[in-house]
Amino acid sequence: MEKTYYNPRDLKKFGDIAEFEPKLAEKFFDWYGAVFEEGALTAREKSIIALAVAHTIQCPYCIDAYTEDSMSKGVTEAQMMEAVHVAGAIRGGASMVHGVQMMNKAKKLSM
């Protein structure tokens, strides 16, 4: 197996964070579980959102988990890739729109 900074086996140890602070971990996992329950959005929609966000924040554990979760909820490979493209467009757009800040500063300095 190729060595990486992130160990894929660590994803299965996520619950172990309770070892050092059980009360806060319990609160986190209760909240986390509630977030992904059916509500105004379906569990399937939430999984696709989570997959896109995982790519935006570049969390390999989340990418693995929500690729698997999305597929288990019937999301196709094309739908997952489209979600990744949406995440990329938002991330790229966020960088580009900050160009306005640079332009404002450059114009002010040029006066």
C-alpha cells in the first residue's frame, strides 16, 4: 500500500475522538447525526452536498466517506462529478471575486 499522510484506516477511528473528551464528542456526534437526518433536504441531497463540501475543504476522509455514502443512496458517478464541478466553480469563483479587492487597492494606490 502506498504511504500517505492520511491513513484511510483512520476514518474508521473517527469515534475514537471521544477518548480524550467524551462529553464534547457526544454532543458533536449527536449534532452531526441530526444534521444528516431527513428534513427539508433528503438524506441523499445532504450526502451530495457533503461530498461537494469535502472536495472544497479537501478532506480525504470526507471524500471517501461521502463518495461511499452517496453511492449507497443511489447517486451516480456523473452526479457526483457534477457536484465536484460545482464545488470547484464556487471555490474558483471565490478566488476570482477577490480580484475586485485587488483592483480596488491597486486603483487607490495609483491615484
